[in-house]
Amino acid sequence: MFRLQGSKVLAVDLTGDAVKAKNGSMVAYDGQMSFKKLSGGGEGLRGMVTRRLTGEQMTVMEVKGHGTCWFADRAAEINLVTLRGDRLYVESSNFLAADAGLRTGTEFTGLRGASQGNGLFTTTVEGHGQAAVMSDGPAVVLRVSAQYPLTVDPGAYVAHQGNLRQSFQSGVTFRTLMGEGGGEAFQIRFEGDGLVYVQPSERNTIAGDV
């Protein structure tokens, strides 16, 4: 259903089924399609309450029909993720598309989200199917295991999946050593078993500085 054309365009073949995608990310389609705007923050009452409390607006559209749709956004690199009943956590700005059967929602991330200017919540995608996430440059997938925890600069973090615990470490960061940034800096530490997706270019935000 999901396939890449090059590294920056996602093609989705539909045979009467549907796909959820970031609003405004469709660049072309053929065949017969219908479009519906979905509210962000997740389905149901919990999603509505989350949006009221946080002001989070992940604007998503549902495309349904017969034919092929092509999606892209800001010439970002696109990475396909296969979910087998697990949950993917992805920064809202990095979410591009997901099978309509996958459940989307929001999860509280606390300090990390606030420091990046992305709000306090991260998008969650859960179930069986495929999702597409974007990165500034080709994403690198790093394995985390019990023997090898991973520490990531918040500006490079894209997404993670698996049985992972995350915590925040304050103090010296990679960029502090390079003489960049000021203020109280921190990093994200992942422990457990799973995968972390990082991008080779940091966001133009406060990133690891509070």
C-alpha cells in the first residue's frame, strides 16, 4: 500500500480503503478520491479534551477511494515504519501518513516537547500497518537494548518504537561542547528494547536548551 518514489515522495495505492495524512501534504492523485478533514489529538472524547487542554492541533485528512495518491512535505526525506501491534511515538511535525486502520493520538512528553517549541505532546500511532515519518536528511535507525542504552540530542530526535523508557539528562550536551547554545541544556536517554529514529540535521528550535 505504501511505497516510496525516490526518497521524498510517498505513493499510496488505494483500492477502496483509506489513508490518514498530514493536511496539505498531497501533491497529486489519480482515480476517484474523497477527502475528509480529521481533528488532531486522537479520536473520541479523550482527543477532544486533549485538544482543549493543550491547544494541540495536528491537522490530519483522510483520503479514501480507488487510485494512487502522492504525498510530500517541504522536500523532507520519508521513512516507512511497519507496526505489528506496537506503538510508534513521533514528533507531530515529523508525521506524514498512516494506514487508516492505525489509531492515532497524543501522549504527554513534558519538558522535551516544550523545549522544542512543538508543544507538550507527541503523536502516537498504534496497531497493525504502515506509517510514514519525515526527517531532515535520511533518518538513522538506532537499536536500544538493555546492555546499550541510547542518549539523543532533542533536536535530532524524530520517533521511537518498542518497549522503551525515556528520561531527561541535564548538563553538558553535544552542542555545549561545540560552544553553541546557552542556558540549561539536556538530552533524552532511552533504556529498554526498541528503535529510535534520529535525523542528521537539528531542528531550528531551542532544541536541547531550556
